[in-house]
Amino acid sequence: MTTNPDTPLLDRVTSPADLKRMSDAELEQLAHELRAETIAAVSQTGGHLGAGLGVIELTVALHAVFDTPRDKLIWDVSHQAYPHKILTGRRDRIRTLRMEGGLSGFTKRSESPYDCFGAGHSSTSISAALGFAVARDLGGTTDTGAGDAIAVIGDGSMSAGMAYEAMNNAGHLGKRLIVILNDNEMSIAPPTGAMSSYLSRLYAEAPFHDLKAAAKGAVSLLPPPLREGAKRAKEMLKGMAVGGTLFEELGFSYIGPIDGHDLPQLLPVLRTVRDRATGPILIHALTRKGKGYAPAEGAADRGHARAKFDVATGEQKKAPSNAPAYTKVFAKELTRLAEVDPRICAVTAAMPDGTGLDLMAERFPSRVFDVGIAEQHGVTFAAGLAAGGLRPFCAMYSTFLQRGYDQLVHDVAIQRLPVRFAIDRAGLVGADGATHAGAFDIAFMTNLPGMVVMAAADEAELKHMVATAAAHDSGPIAFRYPRGEGLGVDMPETGEILEIGKGRMIQEGKRVAILSFGTRLGEVMAAAEKLHARGITPSIADARFAKPLDRDLILRLARDHEALITIEEGAIGGFGSHVAQLLADEAVFDHGLKFRSMVLPDTFIDHASPDAMYRSAGLDAAQIEAKVLSLLGVEVLSRKA
């Protein structure tokens, strides 16, 4: 049983203003208590643990030095903001984190005035902070006032081009802006790329208070005790390609690296920057993800995401698995295919574990590419691989693939390059909420000429679709699948190559036909059992393909039934819309067909369990049954009975 830690200082904190009455020594003690409280809370709720533990001291220092929420504190990615939430009046709800009706796992503007900007995706903070800074200088007003803009960005987030676009613009504008690079050498996956190497070199060659900036006079920004050391470093650093050269060339004054866990270093640096900075400045803070909790520090991912766990041991309390996870099915089948086809390779964007590609990377390390948080580059890189004669699989979460849409259109679709898109986390994903829901990919993929779009109804179907994609060389192809476990169906030894654009009949019935695209098929079957008890036997089909549509199957269902219902785990404008377009083009509606399309509602659905989210969306078995009864006229059926 988890017990709450003893936190006498933290108990006195109702808002960040309370930190300003504490001595520096008390702030150090507060940091210890905040770390214990964060660990205890996440042990009961699950969630992102390691990132928050890595910024405990930074969180305390920022709220002690700056005047939030007048000063705008922007976390990037905001899964590191749990300690921030505890200090900003939400401690009493922290154990509702990521639960239905509880606190979001990310910053959320509607949740608190201290959450000035939401961030479920990475690399947005510098752009947003610059927007706040310019708005401030142009006389913009907010309910909380207009003060400094402070972006806290992880080193993993610095692998995305958007961060550099923002820094380039900020350096040009010259506005007072504070960027804190939270460099923990540990994004979700091991960091990759030249930027990671550059940051590592900064640490190795100029640890603590560099200062190449000393040669440019930025030493005056430092607290007095640090100035002498900086002056002594000046000659040593002269002519060396270390320090903040890259950041300075972009127009930022650079301070660092400094120890992000050492409050006696953090506090004076932040106070001096607050008092003296005029233009954009970057503070390079070295931290350790999972800091202060041994089970997280010792884990490969430094405690990135955790189910509920035992605080004493770190052991996670995961329910036993009854069926293989969709992600694992994809990874195993792709690895099997790669064994027999040396042209198969894979690309992911900082999510090798999340997409399952770590499995293939163990077997074929030279054919799996983690491009970092750079989906735009990843998509075009995959297009280049395809143009170069390989068979690339671009494995990304649906919500992250959105970031590479322009490249998807111009670099893949227009050129008809055979990139295979493995779209993980399709549909509603649960505790991560709206920022991570895979709601839009059906619509944005099916809109593209020449794109083939599939959705797996179960784990066996996914295996077939991986094999189908591998064999498809005539253009781009995509297949989508949800987070979590499959249905426990019998699994084939190998995937079979499906005929492009052909669905399958599951059950022949009368009066009403249900055409399912994706894993709602299980709920359709559950609804059919209830309907059977009422004397209604619907025809059920699995579309398999949203593009190209199975024209013959759809027109037969429309011809032989008085009502047709489509269902999908996607937003308006997807599969059902394409079916409706086909039926309209074929003049089917001229002859009285009743047609309904069940899709995700036109709203962002808050975090809850996946079952609760689908219930809220109107896409569970009970609501499918109700839709059929409504369409057929349940009163008429009752009188006939």
C-alpha cells in the first residue's frame, strides 16, 4: 500500500507566491519534498514519471524567481509538468492525473491560468514564447498580465526543425525571451543525430559555466561569484569550436552548461537573467531524467512512462496480457518479412519502442532509422529511400504523422512513391487524451490521389496488411491499428497478401447492413448478438480498405438492404464520407436507401479510459445497437412481435 510522504514545506504551498517567502535552503528542502510527492502521486495514477523528476529543481527555481502566471512558463513537452501542477494549486487533484474528469497529463489552458500554453507534442515552446514576447511588446493583454516568456525545452525536442525556425526568428527580432534547454541526454529513446552530439560535446569540452560567451562580454550576465571563473576561461576557450556557438550565431546569448539539479547554481543564474537580460538568451541546464528515484534512473527509458507502480521497488502493476498487442504483431511480421527481403527498411521519429521497431532494430540495425523528433524529415527521407529502390515502412503514431502531412502530399503522394505508412495509435488512446488521439488520419490519407488506406479489424488482419503493404510497389499504402491488445483471434503463421480494394463479408443478414472499417468490428459483433435476441440479424462486412473502396461490395449491400450503416474510429470526412460519395455518384439515394455514418464526434474528447472515450463518442456496442433499432423503427418491430 502506497503511503503519502511527509512534506511539511510543500504543505505550505498553495501557489508559487509562497515560494518567494522561502529561503534558498528551504527551496532545496522543498525540492526534495516535491520529488517525493511526484513519485507517490504517479505511483497511484501511472503516467510520465522520468521527465518530471528531471526538472524538479528547475521547476522550484523558476516559480521562485519568476512571477507566474504573469510571466509565461511554457513546458516542452509538457509531460514534464507534473511538479509544476503540484506547485500551482492542483496538488489536491494530482492523484486524478490522466483519469476521467481529472487533471490532464499535459499542460492545458482550460485547466489553470498557470498553463499558459498546451503542449502534447514537442518543439513548439520557443515559437509560442516568442509569440507571447511580441504580444507583450505590442501591448497585448491577457487575464494574468504580460510579463516574461520562458520556454523550457528538452534536448529531444531540439531535434525538430521547428525549434530552429523559432530561434532563427527570435534572434532576428531581438525580443527579450528566455529559453532553458533542459538537456538530459535522454529523450523518449536514446538521443540521435548531430544536435545530440553537439550538446554532448558542449558538456565534455566546456562543463559548467562556459564560457565562450565570456569572449563576447556576456560574462556581465553572470552572478558575481561566477565572473572570475568565466574570465579565466576566456583565453582557454578562444578559438575553440565549443560553447554556445550555434545558439549565439542564431542571435541568442548563451549561458551554460550549468547543473540543473543544483539550486545554488540555478537560482543566482535565473535571478541575474531576470534582472539583466535584454534580448533572447539561452540557459543550457544539464539534468538527469528520473533523477532521485533509483528504479527510474536505472531503467533504459529513465522512467519515461509508467503504469501504476510500487514506490519501494518500482515494480509496475500491469494487468496480464490475454492477447498480443497490435504494435508487437506489426513489429514481428515486419521483422519476419525483412528476413527474406533485404529491401525492407523502417523509419521512425523518436519512437522505436513505441512503434515496436526496436524489435527489428535488434535484428537489422542498419535498416532501422530513428530520425529523432522530425516527422517531416522522416516522411521525405522514407520517400527518398523508396525512390532509391528500397521498401521503406514509415512507422509513426497517427497524431505525430500529422506533422509530416505536407511531405506526405508533395514528396510521397504526388510522386506515387511506394512508402508504406504503419499508423499506430489509431482512434482514441485513453489517458493521453486529445493531443494523442488518432482521429484524423483516415480523412487526410483517403483524400490523397493514389493512396491505398487499410485498417485492421483484429490482430490477424494486421498481419495480413503488413504483408500486403510490403508487396505493394505501385504507390503509397497505409494501414492503421490501435493501441493495446488484439481480440485474441487465431493467428496465421504468415500474413497473406490481400487483394487491393476488396473487403470481406462477416455475416449475411437482412434489412440492415453494417459496414465496419477497423477495430470497431468487435463492437459491431457484440451489438449483433443483442440484435439477434430481438429477431434482427444484420449483415456485417469488414471493409478492410477505405481507399480504394470495394465498390461491388458496397453497392450490393445497398441494393440488398433497406439500411446501411458505416462505422469507423475516425473523424468526419473519412471512410463513411467516401462511401456516401460513392452511393451518391451511383444514384443509390434516389431509390430510398437509409444511410448512416457513425464517426467520432466533431469535438476533442478529454482523457479517460479508451472504453469510456468510445462510449462518450457514441461508438460502443450499445450505441451501435441503438442506431440499428432507430434506423429500422423499433416501435414497428415491437408491435409486430
